[in-house]
Amino acid sequence: MKQKVKFILNHKPVEMEVYPEERLLDMLRDDFHLTGTKEGCSVGECGACTVIVNGKAVTSCLMPALSVEGKEVLTIEGVGANGELDPVQKKILEFHAVQCGFCTPGFIMSAKALLDENPDVTLEEIRRAISGNLCRCTGYEQLAQAIYSASLELRK
Amino acid sequence: MLTIKNYVKAESLEQAYELNQKRSAKVLGGTLWLKIGNRNVQTAIDLSNLGLDKIEETESTFKIGAMTTLRQIEKHEGLNAYTNGAVKECVRHIVGTQFRNCATVGGSIFGRFGFSDVLTCFLAMDAYVELYPTGIVSLEEFAKMPYGNEILVSLIVKKKSMKIAYETLRREATDFPVIAVAVAKWDETYHVSVGARPAKAAVVAVDAIEDAAEIAGKFTYGSNLRGSAEYRQHVAGVLIRRLHQRLEEK
């Protein structure tokens, strides 16, 4: 039997009825049709499913949908505002840190969670923060440099 | 695959305990390990409304609520000052930040998993668990207990004049450990905890660490795809010696 969940999704109050075992990832993609968040491994290892819940990056492929009752959920679709890209997004483009793009939403969410909490971070802290996100294409260096550049921008 | 018939956010420990008496019920921690298993759960019990996601520090104790995440203990300044960064070290290899923002101390401790860095590290300290309705039990005793239907409320660490260090061997970053070791000195005694044997962590107390290999020999080891029993025992001895040296330098 489905149960109701009410929460804030990308700055707007929403509610949905879901089966109890439904994951946050399933609800976002299948019920809200927000397909920017990806399913890479289903076991929380690759980070492609990363979204931000109450300011913290989480693995939506393992999180029950019903657990976000009353919380604020931000997906890649909610990043940036009024047609403007977020600094992290701009820098990822500027540093050519995208190839196939599958991992990119997850990296952006991990980076945004880190920099929203504190933009004054070192490159080493950035590497650690994104260590839960896997990329088969870029080799990570451009991603780390792009996020570091975004952090410098945000400190201004 | 995990199926759930009914999802309940418990309003009290009593309600959570009552619901958990049925064999088909399950308490949800971070739901990380549960979600990738095969289980039919009649009632999933969510403890997130019970205020168990805090770390309370007093002059004599740390009380870490069962729903505290691994990321919270990783970043807690007081806990890491007390343990010389050992708590931060014991969780920093666990998958990634977003995973640690979901995984709970309660899930790690109650699960008594063989691979648990958290259990290994805290077992070397003067640590206890608070169970509802049972009460306070030493972590060492709890680690040996079979799974029961009580609710894990908090992990309590009594402050001592303590030095502690933690180290693991992993084949790759963010992988499960091949072997995990914590060495702590408090009350004039060394407390050596070895986990990922691959069995769950166990602890021995010794007056001195003169022969680390001999102390490593006090534990039992097994073989699996990450390493042989002999290799694990050998590396446990190496890590005990290194951690002992590290404590002596402090």
C-alpha cells in the first residue's frame, strides 16, 4: 500500500504517494520525472545518484523515499537560478571537465554541498569530498581543478 | 531486494521497541546495508523523529546518538580532539562523503559487521551502548551478544586519560579493510582491537606491547577474497607495532 510523503523539492513544497520500499532515486526519476539524477551502481558506491538533503550530499539510490518527509531535497535540476548556471557548473564547462556527462550531476551535487557549507577549501579537501563520485572518462583532475576554481569564485 | 509492507516513523522508543518485537520488523539506520540485501520487511521502523542524531559531550562522557551519521563523528571536533583524530581516521575511507552522510553509528554498531571500522575503533575505548529497554552494556560485551530485538539508543564513551591510534590495510581506497586495528592506552593498560579478521572486531587488554606479533596471535583470523588468514595475522602484528610506536611518540 502506498504512503504519502511531503517535502520541499527544489525549493517548492511537494507531496507524493510511494510504495514503502521505493528509493528516493526512484521517486525523483519515476514520479517527479527529474531524470538528471542517475543510477550508476545501485549500491551507493559510484555517486551518480547524489542529491542534497537538508544541505548534506546523500546517496539517493539507498535512501528510502519516505525518509525525506519534512526535509529539503535539492537535485541537479534545482541548481542554478533564473537561467543562470551555478559557479560549479560554469567552471566544469570552462575546465572541460565533462565527457559523457553521466557522472556530472553527481559531481556537481557533491561539490555544491561542500562549497555551500564552506567555500574556503583546499584542493585536497575537494578531492576527499568527491572521493565518493566515480568518473570513467575524465581522470578527475579537471573536475577537481574546476571545483577548486569555483571555490575561489565563491570566496569573493 | 528489500520489500517493505509498512513504513513507520516511530514517535517514541517504546513504540519502536514494541513494533520491533515481531520477527518481520526491522529498525532502519542509514538503510545502506539493508537496501542491498534480500529481505521482506513487514514493518520498517524509522528512528529519525527520536532526536538520536546528536553528539553530547560532557566533562566525563561522549554520548553519540544511534542515528548520528558517520560524517558527523568524522567532523566532530571534541571527539577527534579526544581520540587524536582516530575517529576521523576510522571513517574517512568508508566509500564517500554522501555515503557517510547516510550511514549511522547505530547501524554500524548494532550490525556488528566484520568489516566495521567504527566497531573496531570504539572497542579499544572505554565504550558502552545504551539499549532500550535493557540499559547500559559494555561495547565489548555487546559485540559478543547475538542479535536481539532491543533498540540501540546511543554509544557512550567514558573519557579517560587516553591515547589512541587507528590504522587499516585496504587493497584500494574506499574498499572494505583487509584488516583493521586500534590500539589505545588508558588505565595503565593497552587495549588492542582487531577487526575485519574478516570476523567482527575483538579486543584484548595487555599490560605492555613488547611482542606485537604475539598479541596479534591472540585473535583468530580467516581467509577470503581480500586475503588469507596468515596474511591478516601478519599485518595485524605490523599495525599493532606501528600504532604502539605512534602512541609512545605522543
